Amino acid sequence: MAIARNIVNIAITAAEKEGAKKITRVNVVAGELRGIIPAQLIFSFGLMAENTIASGAYLDLEITPLIGKCKQCGEVFVVKDYCYVCPKCRGEDIQTVSGIELRVKDIEVE
Ligand SMILES: [Zn+2]
């Protein structure tokens, strides 16, 4: 719910800056690690958007996979099942490159 509220707020702030009257679509990028359940977020977004200029806006959710980078050999790979082990050198010193972000990529307005 808090995430949905944030998204609505960010979208409204951006739309108001452009002088828009209505938000028709919000494109969101969310990392896999956020554990977002798309159907749930879309539902919450709809509730939060009620009685705002984002009411009825379509929420497009792009889930980015969890990607790690091995600090030993530099290998970049998709982390599966939270297994932070380099597939190349078996190193365990892994840096998270992607998969934790949450941002509004862009919005479409009228
Ligand atoms: Zn490695």
C-alpha cells in the first residue's frame, strides 16, 4: 500500500509540473527483490489514485531481475533463488547491480 501511495504521489507531482489535467498511464520499474506482486500493486494503485488526477490511470509494471556482479572476476549474472555465488569462479563476494530499484520511469498525461 505504501509503495502504491508513493507511486501515485510521484506521478501526480510530475503531472502537475507539466500542467496536466489527467494521468493516463504510469510506467514503473521495480526490482525483483522488492517482492512486488503485480496484481496486488495494480489494485492498490487503483485505490490510491481514486479522486486524484491519476484516477483510472493504467499502471505498467516492469520487473527487473536480480543481477549480481562478482567482485573477484567481474562476472555479471542473474541471481537465482537468492544464491549469491559467482557461476564462473564460485566467489561469494557479490555486488547487487540491479533488482532493488523502484522508480517511476515515466508517465503519460492528457
Ligand atoms: Zn567470479
